[in-house]
Amino acid sequence: MAARQTQTPPFGGFAVLNAGDLQHVFASPGGIFEPDAGGADDWNMGRALNAVGVRPGDLVHNTFSYHFTPAGLMLDRAARAFGCAVFPAGVGQTELQVQAMTHLNPECTAAPPHF
């Protein structure tokens, strides 16, 4: 995929929309650029939230990155489409993250395994 995208920027000829018609363009590990047309829960992550006990009206503390990669926005959209509020914390700042968790008392903290 990365080689095709290098040969035929920006999406290797695989996207049906032009970059200007998209809401976001993500850069994922491995040098892959991903087009995003902006659906409410295109990755069906709401199902995963439901499976772990998150319910509409809950607060989700999202520690996935909102920069470059799609993970933060994927979870954010899914939680909002599912009826949850989102605290978009992003990565890093561990002490501030703990302070926010203590103050906000979210029903769910979504984080990568190394957090």
C-alpha cells in the first residue's frame, strides 16, 4: 500500500474521492495515508463499547492519539454516535490524565495497552 501511495499520491489510486472532498486524511504506521469521509461510526467501534459495558449517557475518557493516526477520532466518533460524552485527553501527561480521571470519574477509560 505504501509503495502504491508513493507511486500515485495521495492514496495509490484506491480512493474514490479527492482529498478536498474528505473530512480527514490520516497517517498510519507504515507510511500509509488513509482517506476519511467522516461517517458517524465507520469502524463499528460502538459495538465494542457496548460489549465492555459502556452505555448511552456515559463519559468516555479517550486517551488514544488524535494526531496523525485515526484511533482517537475513531473512538471519539463511535462514542458520540453511541450517545456518550467524550473527554478527548489524547496521549501523555500522565499526572494530568489521573487528575482528570479523578475529577470527572468517567465510566470508561479507553487507552492503548501500554498506557
